[in-house]
Amino acid sequence: MTDLKPSKSARKREFLALQKLGEELIALQESDLRKMGLDEDLLDAVLQARQIKSRNALRRQKQYIGKIMRHVDAEPIRAALMRLCH
């Protein structure tokens, strides 16, 4: 029986989607972020990203946010973003 795990390309697309979701969080007001009930590590990483001025450092922080998001349920975050944006 073969393992039906996602291809490397599919995993990368998923990771990039999570990273993009993290970028949307960076653009939010801090008060909105705190209301979302984010994981503490994720909230800290997003708040730190807002302080970073260096493009390369910000890129690395966004990648780190994407990495953290792999370990949290992204659906409640997406739902909260939809409520805030509409």
C-alpha cells in the first residue's frame, strides 16, 4: 500500500498560503489581533514583524510566521479575518 502524502509542490503551496495568511495578520491593528485569540507564539511573531524595518529580516519573520501557522488551526484565523474585513 502506498502512502498518499501530498507532493512537495502541494506542501509548498500550502506553506505559502499559510505565510500569506500570516502577512494579512501583520497588516491588522494590534487590538484586532488580540481579539482573535491567536496562539501566543503566533501573536508575538506577528507583533515583532510589525516592528521590523529590514526587508530581508521581514521576509525571514514572515517565513517564521508561516512555520508557526503549520502547527495551529488556520480556519478560525481565516474566519476571524473574514469577519474583520466584511
